Amino acid sequence: MTPLIQEIRHNPLLWLLAFVPAKFAAPLAHTLLFALSIVAIVPLAALLSRATESVATKTGDAIGGLLNATLGNLTELIIALAALRAGQYALVKASIAGVIVCNALFMLGASLLLGGLKHHVQDYNRGNARLQAGMLFLATVAILIPSVLAEGDAPASAATMQTLSVGLSVLLIVTYGLGLLFSLKTHREFFGGADHGEHGEAEWPMGLALGTLAGVTVMVALVSEVFVESVQQAATTLGLSPAFVGFVIVALVGGAAEMVSAFSAARKNRLDLSVAIALGSAVQIALFVCPVLVLLSFVLGPTPMSLQFWPGAVAMMIIATMTASLVTNTGRSAWFVGALIVNVYLIFCITLYVLPPAVR
Amino acid sequence: MTPLIQEIRHNPLLWLLAFVPAKFAAPLAHTLLFALSIVAIVPLAALLSRATESVATKTGDAIGGLLNATLGNLTELIIALAALRAGQYALVKASIAGVIVCNALFMLGASLLLGGLKHHVQDYNRGNARLQAGMLFLATVAILIPSVLAEGDAPASAATMQTLSVGLSVLLIVTYGLGLLFSLKTHREFFGGADHGEHGEAEWPMGLALGTLAGVTVMVALVSEVFVESVQQAATTLGLSPAFVGFVIVALVGGAAEMVSAFSAARKNRLDLSVAIALGSAVQIALFVCPVLVLLSFVLGPTPMSLQFWPGAVAMMIIATMTASLVTNTGRSAWFVGALIVNVYLIFCITLYVLPPAVR
Amino acid sequence: MTPLIQEIRHNPLLWLLAFVPAKFAAPLAHTLLFALSIVAIVPLAALLSRATESVATKTGDAIGGLLNATLGNLTELIIALAALRAGQYALVKASIAGVIVCNALFMLGASLLLGGLKHHVQDYNRGNARLQAGMLFLATVAILIPSVLAEGDAPASAATMQTLSVGLSVLLIVTYGLGLLFSLKTHREFFGGADHGEHGEAEWPMGLALGTLAGVTVMVALVSEVFVESVQQAATTLGLSPAFVGFVIVALVGGAAEMVSAFSAARKNRLDLSVAIALGSAVQIALFVCPVLVLLSFVLGPTPMSLQFWPGAVAMMIIATMTASLVTNTGRSAWFVGALIVNVYLIFCITLYVLPPAVR
């Protein structure tokens, strides 16, 4: 247990763990519950990320990278599942779109910015970035096309839209599987893993890492349940629109752990890892988590959930995809590139804050 | 006549020729006529492609390539002319948009996929691909902008839209001509032709090739006439929407010959030829066939046909153009790139099948 | 004074200066006033450009380039300020969008075309082109997103849209400042200035240059005032729509001086300078002039002006940005690339001429 305690002692982010028990204490007001659940999720996510990295060192880069992305997205998946069971589809979709945009813009942009402030020019493997951007593009098309083709005619019946959503979801999941096959197996020499030798941090023993993973996952599930319950009332109290909460707050909270990893890698001039975390995570949400939620809604939700998003979310996803495509074209970065991408994200945040749209 | 018979003996696709006479035999139901005309067009298109290639070997790459693209698109042109004369403008436009999207996505994607399954990594001349993608982009803008600028105001009068369509059509045809001048004359050293030495197939004598060209073109015209007549009723019988038929079936049938050539070239690691056929054909439809049809509609059609397409078709053309631009940026391909592009096309097909839009 | 007179003698464009006094002469009809103010602005703009270049030689490339862009855009700024004070916001916005599109498409395209007709292939620094295209992309997003998110709901209140416009305007101005910091200070070695040694023209003494600058700026202000007053009535008389005048005529007149510089640089195979002028000027309008006008409208205008544009203008700006991004990706050009870009611009002009939209 010593490495876990040492880790907690040295990582100020983990001191927030103290807030975790507090949230089960008393009949608190929704706003306080909301604030506490945010504060509690962050250190849990950081622990999750740290434990995953330790496992990854043992299993090798290929499987480790996948594990890292998957467990990093676990918070989002659990939050989404809780909202799915509650039938809060608007929150689920705002959160999915928000995470995709947040990862592809803010996490990528802030990594390039923070890395660029320390290193004059940084190079990275553009092959991987292009692969991720291409898959993100496919997901955006799958989400965009049904809306465009349905528009202008008599609105498509809910049943038709369900059939379509199932078909496209299966296509996205298959493509995600093919993408893993491509990058982990048939052409893995083009997606060279980052050199873990530079890490220099003491690795945890396998047993501790796996135990931490299991324990933290359960705690994240509990905290997330409270988060979803309290978030809507808290938003009303704080004067925040549900769109802003779902799109910005949930995305930033859910992605906290990955951001810590991505930013820290960028500062260590390991931009390949930052790009892989930021875009890889966005791709996993778009091509795996989102379609899986659509399919699961038939079993878990009160009614089936479609793959249709509100036009504003689609527009932001298209812009995020275009930005990621244009930026990662060169495989070379400096601080201003990061600042530009972060500013695109800020435009979204400012607009959602000032002009709250009625998310459908 | 021997090489022609030999070709038919060795090419199983051409055995379908047996179906050609069958379709003139008896008062068949529309669905059967529809099926037979599809079955009959495929081997005719293959013969056309083969004869063209023989001529191309004699005339050299530059003029031969143009001839290849032009005659490959002959089927589409004849089908479109038959529909134009019948005033079926919705079918004409769905077919034009369908061919552009099918060539730029399915033909290109399947070539990269089939080539990539045989060869680990394939390189091609990205200069040519970029030229074609740029011209496709121009055509998309010409089709998009009138709709966007007209939208929201009082709808533009039909007469105004006609004047505009004529102006833009002339602009597109001029650009296509300039593109030929650029790639065949002033800068042809950048568009190096494929090496025909690898072919190894016996070339036909010039007389046989030209005779076959003439004869097959007449037969294609006859079969196409029946195809257009039967396609709408057949669609109703089979439960297919007119949009699906016009956009998917007609495009796949009309492009059969070029696909055979493009796929075979990709398997022989001649990706330059595949890309030139797929994108070159899409460009010729967009910048030459389509505007020529608009101009001809003044003479042949019951009323003038405009350059306006339904928004869904425009959206699919934009996505196809973007995909082609992003993909051909590197000049390097592996199987997953092809799979991604084919999947974009599949998204269109699934959506059109499940959610039939009312094509206007 | 001799160099100024010599310049006027050798530059036929400057002979138009004779028209400047004519326009204050008599109570002319609006159409004549309009024509004369156009004719008068052109040589003033050319003088302004020439004087600026002389100053630039003294101050060095970095500050000189900025000065060149800024003073080149002075005409547009003064025209826009006059229209702003008159509350003609539709004209202001049409002119801003028109200048951005005109510079990013026509000025860039015609430079590549004219340069390409003289030189077989031309190379340029794509780093700078990509930076400018990226900043243009950010501005387009800032203008697009409020419309997209507001659309479909109850229209946002004017007050909300004002708050949003101010926020986004500040963001754009800050980004523009960061862009200058990046290209002029922290990473200036990547944006190597053009070699002025090739110029070969006699430089003006500093005093003459600064005096000309001051004098011409005052004259431009006077002529512009008349231009804006007469342009609307003249348009009605000539049968031109206000959209065509604002978008095409004003943009071409206002950018005349920069075009002269950009085209001449392209002919001298200094494509870096052409690209910097064309895209740099578009970026300055989008990220500096436009947001400053929004902020100034609180002080100068009858009511605050928002950052919202009519959808057609937004569409044209997006296409212009995409075109600039795609084209400048390679850093290599030939005449056909220029022809393609100019044709995209021609599509806009033809459509605006034939199908005049009601600019809001």
C-alpha cells in the first residue's frame, strides 16, 4: 500500500480525495452536492489514470495505450450510463458531444500550448494524428447525414430513426475495431509507442494497480450517480444553462484525469502521447462509447435513444474535426497553434454561456 | 474478330452479354426489365472499357487517359440524356450526384482497400489527386452557392435560376477545359502517365477496337433507354425509394466498367491509375457532363433544368469532396484508409435506404 | 517633391489622380459621384501603398510588413467608419465580408495566376500561409457559431447578441495580437521576410513618405465619405443590387492598392510577399478591423452593431477559408491553381449579380 500513499502525498490533486467521503455525509443542498461530486471525481480520475499507466508499463505500449484510453473514458461512460438509465438523453448527448469537442480542441490545444511554452518547436508522429482525425471525421458524418437527409421533408418517424441509428452505430463500432486492428496489429510499426523510459516515476506493483483500478471504478460510479442527480438543479441555482453544464462542465470534469496525463506529457516534450490521449479519447467516445450507448438504450433506457444530435452540437463537432485535421497535418507545433485551438474552444464556451440554446 | 471472342471467353463478366438480347424478347414486367437492363449494361460497359484501353495504347497516355475517362462516362451520359428527354430531372440530378459521390468515395475507397489488402503500403502521385480534388471542390461550390444565397429570401424565380445555371455551367466547362490544358499540355510532366508495359494483355487491332466502341455505344444507348423507363416502377415494386435507386443503383451500374479497371489497377499496385480513374471520372461528371446536360436541357428537355440540387445531395457531394481532399493529401495509402472511405459511402447508402428522402 | 512627381509620371494608375479634384467640383448626379469616387480612390490607394513600402524599407521587414498591411487596409477602415456613423450596418458587414473573400480568393488567386503565367512553378513559405489560414479559420468560427447555436430556437434577444459580440470581438483582437507576437517576435525566424534588394525602385526620403501618408489618408477619408453617400443611389440607378455593390465593388475598390502590390510581387516571383499581403490583409480585416468596428459601434453608431452576418456571407467566408487552407497546404503553385481560386470567386460574383440576395 506504500506506493499508493506516497503517490497521494506527492500529488496535490489527490488531496481532494478527502472530499470523497464528505459527499455521503449529510442531506446537502443540490448545489453543494454538485460542487462536491465535481471535486470528488477529479482525484479519483487521477488515481485511475495513474493506476492504468502502471498496468500499461507491464502489458506493453500497444495494449497499454488502449487500456489507458478505455479506462480514461470510464468516468464518461459511467456518468452517461447513469443519465441513460434516468432517461436524460439530452444530458447524455450534450455530454458525449461535449467530451468529443473538449478532447479534440481543449485537451489537444492546451497540450500544444503548454508544451510550446516550454519547447520552441515540437514534432510528433502525424500518421497517428491523421488516423484519429480520419476516424473522427467518419463519426461526424454518421451523426450529420441522418439530420441533413431528414431535414426539409416530413420529419422521419421515431421508429425509422431508431433503425437508422442502430445501423450506423454498428458501422461505427466495426470501424473502431478495424482501426484497432490496423494500429495495433497490421500496421503497428507506423504508430510507434512513446518511450516509457523517460518516465522516471516508480511503477506500482501489478496487484496494487489492479486493486486500485477496481476500487476506484466503483467509487467513480457512486460519485457519478450523485453528480448526474444534482447537476440539473445545481445549474438552475447557479444560473448556468443545462447546455453549458452538459457540454462544458461535465466534459471538463469527466476528462480531468486524461488532461493531467496529456498536459504532463506535452511538458516532457512527448507530444505523441498527448495527441494520442486527446484525439484517441475523442475517437473512442465517438466511435465506441456513443454507439454502444445507443445500442444499450434499447435494454437500459425507458425508450430507445437515437444517434441524432441537435444541430449546434453537430456544428461544433464538425468544426472540432476540421480543426484537428488541419492542425495535425504537419506534425509540427509551436505555442500559437495551441492558442488558436484553445480559442476555437473558448468561442464555443462563450457562446454557450451567453446564448444558452434549448438542447433537444 | 478472334481477340474479341477470346476476351469474352476469358472474362466472366462478359458472359453476362448473353442477357443483352433477352431484354428485347418479350413483354416483361417492369421489375424484370429493370433487373435485365442492369445485368445487360455491366458487360457492355466492360467491353467499352476494354476497347478504350486498346485505343489508348495506340494514342499515347495523355489523349488515351482522356478518352478512357470520357468513354467510361458514356454510359452515365446516355442514361442521363434518356432521362433528360423524358423530363425526369429528379432522376438526372440524383444520378449525377450519385455518380460523383460513388466515384469519389466508393470507387476510390474500394481501390485503396483492395490494393491495400494485397500491398502493405502504396504510394501514388498526390499532385494529380490534389488537382482532381480541387476541381471537384470548385464544382461543389458552384452547386452549393446558389442554394445558400437564395435561401431565406423570397425564393428566386425560375428564370433567374436558369440564367444563373447557364452562367455557372459555362464557367465549369471552361475550368474543365483549362484543367485538361494544364494536365495534358502546359504541366504534363507533373502528371506522369501509368506504365502500360506491365499490362501484358494482348492489344486489339485499332479497327476492331473502334468498331467495338461504336457498336457497344449504340447497344448501351438502347439498354439505357429501357433502364430509365423501368427503373421507377421497379423501385416501387421492390420497395426501394427513387432516391436510393437514382443515387446508389444507377451510379453503381453506370460505373461498373470503370470500377473493374480501377480495382484491377489497384491490385497491380498501379494506384496512380486507380486514383486517376476514380477522381478523374467524378471530375468529368461534375465539371463537364452535368453542365452540358444543363445547357442541353434548353434544347432537349421539356423545360430548362437548373444546376440546383436538393440539400442532401449537396451535403453528400461536399463530404465526398472533403474526404477526397483529406485522404489524397499524403499520397500514401494502406487498407484502413480505403475502409474509412468506403464506410463514409456506406453511411450514405444506409441512410438513403432506411430514410428515403423526397428528392426534389 | 521630385520623387513623388517622378512616381506619378511613371505609374499610369496615378494619372487617375486628376479625377480627385473633379469630384468636389459641381452638383453631380449620384451615379457620376459614385463613378468618380471609385476612380479617385484607386490612385490614392496606390500612392498610399507606395509611400508605405518606402517607410517599410527603413523600419525593416517585421514592422514594415505590419505597417504595409495596416495602411493598405486604411481605405477599408475609413469607408467602414463612414458607413458605421451613418448606421448603414448592412453595407459595413457586406463590405467586411467582401474584403475578406476578395483578398483570400481574388487577390490570392490572381497573384498565383499572374505569377504562374510568367513562371512555370513557384514555391513559397507555406508556414506563413498556414498561420494566416488558421487565423482566418478562427474568425470564421467566431462569426458562424453564434448564428448556428441561436438558430432553431426563439431568436436571441438583441442585448444577448450584443454581449456575445463584444466577448467574441475581444477574443479575436487578443488572438490577432498573439499572432503578431508569434510571427514578429517569438518565432519570427519561420516567417522570413521578402528580400527587398530585388526591388530596384528608388526609395523615397522618410519625410516625403510620411508626409504623403498623412496627406493621402486625409484625402481618402474625404473621398470615402462621398463614396458611401453615393453608392446606394448609384446602385439603384445602375441596376446593381446593394449586395453586389457592398460585396464586390467596394471590396475591389478598397483593395486596389494591395492588389497592385501583390500582383507585381507575384510577377517578380516573390510569391511570399503576395501571399502575405493577400492573406495577411484578410486576416487583419477579420481579426482586427471587424471586431474593432463592433466595439466602436457602441460609441459611434446609432445602435450597437453585432458580429452576426447573413448566412450567405458566412458561407462565402467559410468557402474562402477552406480554399485558402487547401491551396496553401503545399507551398507550391502553378497557373491552374490560381485559375481555380479566381473561379471560386467568380462563382460568388456571378451568383450575387444574377441572384441579388436581400442583405440583412
